[in-house]
Amino acid sequence: ANQTIRAFTEAALKVSPTGKQNSFASRAYASWALAEKGTDQPRSLAAAFYEPINGTRQLDVAVQRITTLRENMNTVYEQKTECASFDVMNKQGSMKDVLDFICA
């Protein structure tokens, strides 16, 4: 099971959606990823993006918003979810760390 989960997650991080590839020639890997696990109910962090992100630092703003929302949810709901992440732009973490965390 772990091998399947690992392969599925790696594919999600490395395989780009095919829509508009001919228009934009995008074959980008994930620039940032966060994995959480624990016994609490799964949650969505999509609320971090209710307000559009504009400007030149879109990735930095997106990461800040989602990590702040995660921290706020942990505080408000008194959760202590474990997580692993990587951030390509800031050379933090690695895909291997995230995959190892998911499969541990």
C-alpha cells in the first residue's frame, strides 16, 4: 500500500494537468507542497485563496496564506497535525522528505 501511495503522490507532484499545455507549454513540477496526517477529521485549506492573489510574489503570498490558515486552524480547533513540506523557491525540504513522511 505504501508503494502505491508513494507513487501516486509523486505523480501528483510531477505531472502537470494537460489542459492548455499547447498554449502555455507548461510542464512544471510542484513548486511547493504540504502533506498532513493525523487522527483528526480531514480539512480543507482552500479558504486561504478566497481572495485572489495578484502581484509579483504570488507563490510567496500563497504559501504564507496557507501556512497561516493551517496554524490558525490548529490553534482554534486545538489540533496538532503533523506535516511535511517542501518549497523549491526557498530551497526548503524535499520531495523525498514529503514522500517518506506520507509513507511512514
